[in-house]
Amino acid sequence: MTKICITGDGGTADVLALDAALTRLSADYWNDVDHNAGRNAHEYFTEQDSSYQIQDQIFAGREAIKQFYAWRAGRGERVARHCFVNARAVVTEDGAAKMTSILLLYAADGRPILPTAAPIQIADVEDICVLVNGIWRYKSKRLTTLFAGGVPITLPS
């Protein structure tokens, strides 16, 4: 049975529509990260009080997120594919939405064609999203690594 959820403008929407909207947000975000070195990734976050957490590192605010992706791009050529599955969105009590998913990351330094291997990271992802002028944005994104191996993920020291 499909449940009804409340939208930011006070209307109602099908939970499947919420799933679709937040899944599209994630697809667009990871597409920018994988195909544009994350140059626009910070724009998917709210302008105020947003955060992105990967393991124990927290990038607080759009500028910190922008600098993280600039740092990553400055390391040189890297191929990455962030594959997310099992996305599930729910409305939270405060009218925001939470989406959980599983991230499988395939990545290596260099240019294609690279050898295949198992994902270098499998993580639980928790996104808190809010409507800003009718557009869903991340208030927070948190990756919790469950499995890691092979090539290390790229994080500043």
C-alpha cells in the first residue's frame, strides 16, 4: 500500500513521488561527482547549515564541500562511479525528508580503461533533504563505510 506524505507547500503527494524526486536528486548529484569532478556538487546542498560527512570527516557548509571536491580534482585524473541502490525516502516529523540508500563505489586514479575490481567502498548513506523554493536540496549527507578494500577512497589528511 502506498502512503500519502505531506509536501513542503502543505499539499499531499504519493510516497513514490517522494522516492522519485530524492532518487533523481541523488542521481544528479553522483552524476556531477563522477562526470564533472564534483564541480557543482556543493550546489545540491542548502546554502545555510549544510554538511557532508564521509567516515569521520565533516565538510560543513557549501564552501567546505566545494573545496573538498576542488581538492579531489586537484589530485589528478581519477575515474569513479558512485552506484546507489535500495533508495528509500520518508517524510520526517519536521517536514523534511530522509532518504537512505547503499553506495557502491568503484574508483581508481588514472584514465580509462582501468582494470576491474570489487567496489572500494560499500557504505550506508543517510540524506536529510529539504525543499528550497520548490527544489529538493541536501541539508546533510552522511556516508557510513561498511566495507572497504583495494584502492583507498580519497579524503584530505
